[in-house]
Amino acid sequence: MLTDIHLVSDSPAEARSLSEQALALIDRLQAPRGPVQYVVAYVLLSRLNAQLSQAFEPHLRQDTAPPVKVWHALFDSHIGGCGAQMPESVGEALKGLLASVVEHVAEAGRNSDVFGAEVRHAMAGLDQPGDLGADAVLEVARRLLAAGESARERADRLQAQLQASVADAQRLRKELDEQRHAVMHDPLTGLLNRRGMAARMQALMQAGADAAFALLMIDIDHFKQFNDSFGHAVGDAVIRNVAQAIRACLRDIDHAVRYGGEEFLVILPETLQHGALATAEAIRSKVSGLRLVRRRDNLTLPSFSVSVGVAAGRQGEDSETLLQRADAALYQAKQSGRNRVAHA
């Protein structure tokens, strides 16, 4: 499991507390105070990722620091990947942000030490032998007030710095979300691409959902002829409209994929064969009812259709076998005359 990048919490006070704990853990394990070590310790202490906690447990139990390469492996496996390779620009910004947060927390510690020294220096005037006059007491009070004011100003600066870090973290999270969406989705239709499909399939298989799990393999009939007759722009419009029709027939838990050119795949969790056949028929019917008009000359385009292959998962079956059966069912629908549904 990959942890989304929660670099600092919504509350600067919480961020500071977790940051201090993370640095304390790094120091206790006698590990270097690097950005990677910091974020691994931060996520670990935040309890955001059970698998990271499990992987780190032996080192906590033995109270020994992992080698540097292990820190980096933990970061890559459980945090930095986010389901796709992190763009270099975002990675550099992330490192800079982490280094900044580490410095803010270290500065807070230095500020605390400075304030303590100022207070001790002021209070030392009260330990002088003899009676203290009013002027001496006023001088001590003046020093204490000055120390408190200086500490407040430093705390305000630190608060502003942490709030800026929160804003930077939110910006990075948005940028990472956009990058992750682009990697996992098809730009023409907005559906999942093959990478996104693989991630969803893997999650379903790992959850043990294969006993109630179905696939639809969908192909636009005679698409090449349509594309050749009216051009790629119209062909793209057909693909987009078919994608919208598919999406309109699905539940929130279902996933639609642009599998290739004019071919689509639908992942139906918690679905047996009769439910998958009903969804396939709904998609076939909706697409066959589409009517498109070319804008430049108001030409009503010929109707088009899809063929659908249905395969319901079997206990213990892997995703590749299920895909092959759905593809075989699609071939059967094509051979039977197109614009129809067939099941494996």
C-alpha cells in the first residue's frame, strides 16, 4: 500500500509535534537526519500506513537504524511512489519542503534554548546577596518581559513558516494527484488506461473478490471503416461518446477502461454473471441508440454499435485468465453478427 503524501497535518501544532517525534526517533536510532529518513519516520508515527509499520517493526524492536538504502526502499515502496513514478520536479520540491520542515523544528528547539538562557540570566539578578532595591527588581522584570516578547516574536515567525509549509504541502499534494491521474487515465475519454486497470484489478484480486467479479470486453463494430470514411476527428468523437455511454450504465464501484484504440474494458466488482450480462446489454442498447451530428455541415452520422464479451470470475482464477475468457467471448459476439452480447 502506498501512503498519500500527508507531509504536514492541517494543524501546525500537530505538524510540529509529529515532526519533533520523528526527529527524536531518528536520533534515537542514530540515523542521519535526511529528508527521506524524516518522512519515513513521520508517516510511521502518524500511523498512516500499516505495511510501513510492519516493515519497520523489526528495527524498532531491536532499536537499531536501518541502512540508508533501506530507508530509501521504504520510502519508494510505501510513500514516494503514489502509484506511479514521482516526477523529478515534484520530487525535488518534496525534498526541499521536508528539509525546510526539519529546519523549522530545529529552529524551534534553538528558540526554546535561547528563551531559557534569557530567563536564567534575568533571574540571576535575584540571587545577588543583600536586599534588592526597587530598581533592581524592576530591571529583572524588564529583562523577563523582553525575553518573553522576543520568544513570542520567534514563535510567531515559526508559526508563519509552518503555515507556509502547510500551503506548500497542499500544493504538492494537488500536483501529485494531477500527475497520478494523468498516469492512470486516458486523455481522450477520461477512463482508466491499462496502468489504471492493472492497479484496480490487482486491488480486487488481493481483496479476494474474484468469486464475485466480472469483466466486460467491449469493441466498437466496424470502427475502422467509420474512421476511414469520416476522419479521425469524428472517430475520436465516436470513442468519447461510447465512453460516456458506458460510464452512464455503471455503478460507482465499477471501473471503465479504454483498453486500446476502439476497445474498452469494464471491471464489475461484486457482480455475478447475470448482473454482468444485464450491464452489458444496457451498454449495447445505449450505444446503439446514439445519434451524432457533425458540426461543420450538420451531417447526421450513420448509427454504430458495440459487441460485448462477458466473463464472470471463478474462484482462484487469475486476472490474465479472466481477461482471456472475456476476449474470447467478445470474439464470439463478433462472429455471431456484432451488436450483441456473448458470455464465456
